[in-house]
Amino acid sequence: MTFWGHLAVAAALGLVVAGPAAALDRKVTIVNNSGITISYFYGSNVGTTFWEEDLLASDVLANGASVVVNFDDTTGYCRFDFRAIFDDGTEIVKKDVNVCEVATFTVNP
């Protein structure tokens, strides 16, 4: 059987997928355009019920600054919830960001 014949059989059996989610780029540039320093930034896949660790670790993200974050947590998820906590204690949450499609995420006021 030819390659195309095997592919047709696999497709008929439902074994072929459009493309593995694991191969997708999950790197997103986080840009702080809020006018205030971000002290903590979290990104948790939508399959979790809690916030993962602070992605800035011991750093902060000053206004006008940016950081590249790789959201590949080996789960295969593309959709993440983001949470930014500012140095004045206020916070914003953005739900259901598709990190497989978004290259830049800007935190605005």
C-alpha cells in the first residue's frame, strides 16, 4: 500500500488529527502598557482551577517593558487565563487567551 493509501486508512479510522497541539508555538510577548509596574503575572491553562506560579518570579515588569513567556506547560492546552497584579495591589484578569494564536498580549489600564 502507498503512503497515501495508509493515510486514507488512518483517516477513515479517525487516527489522523489536523496537527498536534504539542507542536504549536506558545511563546507570547507580555507588554506592560498600564502606566504602573506589574509585580506579579500569572498564566494558568483553562483546565486548572488555581493560579500557577508567578511567571515574573522575583522580577517585576515596569511600565513600557515586555517579557517573552513560553506557556508550553506540556498539557497541550492553548487557552490560558492571565492575571496581572500591580504594585499598588490592584489587578486585572483576562480569561481564555489562546496562546497558540496570540503572539503579543498587552496589559492596558
